[in-house]
Amino acid sequence: MPLSKHEIDELIRLVSLTRDAEITCEQCLALVAEFAEHVLAGQTVPQGLEAVEHHLSVCGECREEYEALQATLQHMDDA
């Protein structure tokens, strides 16, 4: 089955975001809580966590995990 124009555009977007050094989903999820705490506190993301930020921009599954964690942390701060 051929890819739609939208699917092709998304693949091109993801390829253009590829870096020489990428982290895996496992590595991302190991650091995502620390990343979320910085974002929630309005702090600049430390250089060591920039790879997490990048991974979340290209990986929908990890981004979903991050968003769920962020919502939980936000709810805890509001309580």
C-alpha cells in the first residue's frame, strides 16, 4: 500500500531531525522525570538533558509517556 503525502512528509520531517548521536527510548525514559521537573519549574533544560528534549520531538511513544508524567506532576503541584 503506497504512503500518503502526509505520511511521506512526516517521514521526511523525522529524517531531517536525525542527529549523529541519538538516545534510545530506554535512555530517554530513564531521564524523562528529571527533564519534566526542569520544564515544570520553568528552568532551562541542562545540556545533559537536551538529548531527551530532542528524542521527545521525534518519538511519539516517549512523548506520550512524558506528557502523562508532566500531567501527573502538574496535578501534584496543584494539590
